[in-house]
Amino acid sequence: MRGRTMKKSKVIALFIVLILLLVPILQGCSSNSGTSGSDETIQLTFSAWGNPAEIKVYQKAVDGFMKENPDIKVKLVPIPSDGYIQKLQTQLQGSQAPDVFYVGDGDISKIIETGKLAPLGEFMNGSESYAKPEEFAEGLWGAAKKDNEIYGITVDCNPMLIYYNKKLFSDLGIKSPQEFYDEGKWNFDAMKEVTDKLRDGGKYGLIVDNSWNTLFSWIWANGGEIYNKETGEFILDQNEKGIGAMSFLEQMVKGKNFTYSGSLPKGQGSEAMFMSGQVGMVTAGRWFTPLFHENKSLEWDYISWPSNTENKQEPVAIPTAYLAANKDSKNKEAAMKFVSYYTSKVGQEQRLNGIGNAIPSINGIDDAITSSNVPEHVNYIIEAREKGFANAIQSTIPGLDKEVNDIMDLMYLGKDDAKTTVEKITKKAKEMIAEHKSE
């Protein structure tokens, strides 16, 4: 009897030991969120800049992704555009950055250099990705591609074009840019002619902004180049057509055909002046379109950038932003999956359908824009995307964009001529490129 009791006690003790050994293993399996078969939800954070209206647009794609992937929750955390990149860099350095985040075209290169971005090429070519590399226009990758690796995907894009006030042209009896374009004569001479008449009619001709996208578009419009696209070498100083475009800009500013946005009275923006009939033309991507469309008394349209070559259209600059995944994310696969969805056909269509502030960077959903027929020649912005380029070279040299803008500021203010401006940009660009290569 006693032997049987002892034997039973040993069996119970062995059973208890086995239970104690199995409990940690079972707990480990159940707590591993993101593994196959887990019931726990993966939590992702996503940061972007934008005004309240833009954040609502971003949320549409976030909601669409979560509906398709109920096991992944994405929290959108807006960050003010002022100081955005500085905050992101601090977060990355402290390993506290969000899982997914926007990066501007002028900042993507320096963020890649931190080593904190997840390479996306292999994932995009796999079965889990919603978007494939070949679906995007090649000219849009810009500095987000380095050594044939992808570190960011364009969320959408904004090819540069010109908005013109149709009623103002009509009231002043000025031949419209569209008429010149239809005749194959929408060039620098036509631009001078219409801005002469706008100025003489007591209006501003065109508001010129100080940005890489404006400068590059004018130089490319004249058949010029700033950088060698193959080597990255600065060549504006050796390029007659590029220098010619700079001289044209100087002439237009000095003749008051163009007015520099940086010289406008405080609180007076180009879009407000356009809507009030004070200015005939402004340059922008699609971001002014929703605002102008809401103004029912405004008669306006797009026109392509004037081409001063034998071609009806030349390349224009394409401002864009990229979506990137944090290399240190605890849920990197889920983060990359969200990046691919947000930038995919379905993700972009959810955000851009109708009268949006950008156009698709991915092929196959242009109807989301063109079907709106806003404005009449909405197709010009689609054509500009096919020919244009993102900031691919200048943005890879940290700080060079700002240096060029600072030098251009003096020319737009009438303090330097085109020759001096080209000399200054050449000196600064070559110094900074050489320094960057030696690092």
C-alpha cells in the first residue's frame, strides 16, 4: 500500500515538473506578436507632415490597409512640417522613430546615409508587396534609389506647370498661352510677350518662386542642363543653353515681367494674388488645384512650361515625397507591407481620386485625375510626369539645395546678375560635390 502511494506521488511530482517546463514555452509562443498563428495584433506607427485636410486624405489609405489586414493596426501620427526632418533624425538616432514615415525629396539622401532605412527592393519584388518597382515612372525615383537599391517609394507626385487666369487674359485682350501652344509657339518669346502685356495692364505677369523645381524647369525648358545625369558632375557653367535660361530669368525679373515671391508684401501669397486677379500666372504642381476649384468665380487652366527648343514640351522638375520603412522596426515586414500598400494603385487611388492636391506616381490610375476634367487641360500634368524628373542629383549633396537657393535669392532680388549667379553656384556646387565624394 505504502509502495503504491509513493509511486503515485512520484507520478504526480513528475507531472507537475512537466507542467512547469511547458508553461514558459507556451507563454513564449503566445506573446510573440507578428509570428504565424498569433492572435495578437501588430501595432505600427506612421508619421507624416500635412495640414488637417491632408491628414484626412492620408487616413483614407490607412483605413483601407487595415480593412485588408485586420491583424495590423496603423496609427497615423502627424508632425508639423516645420522641424519635421530634424525631429525624424533625432528619433532615428535614439532608436525611437516610427515604423513608417514620409521623407521629402531634398532629405531622402541624408536619411539613407544614416543606415536607418530598410531596403525595399527585395520585398517589392516578392509576393507580399502591393506594388512592383516597374509600375513607377523611372524619373520619379530620384535620390531614393542608391546603388540600385530602393529606400523609399513615391507617395504621389507634383510635376511643375503653369496656372493662368483665363478671365484676366481675356479682359486685357491678351492672346492666351493655350493659343500659343496650339500654334507650337509657346516659348520664351511668347512668355515675354504675354507678361509684357500683363505688366503694362497694371498686373503682375508671373510669380517666380525660389526652389530647385522652378530653377531646373526653366533651365531644362531651354534645352540646358545643370548636372551630368550619368556622373553627377556640375556642368551648368559649361552649358550655353543653361546659361541662356539664367539670363532669361534675370531679364524677366529686371523687366518686372516676373515678380519674385520673396519680395511680395508680408502675408501676400501667390495663390491669393492669383485668385484676386492681380497676377496672370503662377507656377506650381497640382497643390493649388483644390483651392482654385473651390473659387467658383475664378476662370483658370493649366499650360505646360514654355519650351524654347524644337520640342513642344521639355522635362520639368517633379517635387515628390517618399514613404520609407524603419530598418529597426520590430515589425519590419508589416511596415514594408504598409509602405507598398500606401504607394500602390489602390492606396494612391484612395488618396487622389477626384480633385486632389497631387497626381499618381504609379501607372494605371490616371483616370482618377483626368476624369475630373479639372481644369480643362488636366492632361498636361500627366504628360509632364512622363517627361520630368525628381531631384536626383542636387539633393544627394547635403545642404546644396539651400546654398543654391541662397545664391538665387540675390539674383531674384536684383542684387546679382546671371553671370555672377552662375559663377557663385558653380563654385559652391563643385566644392560641395568634391567634399561629399571625399567623405
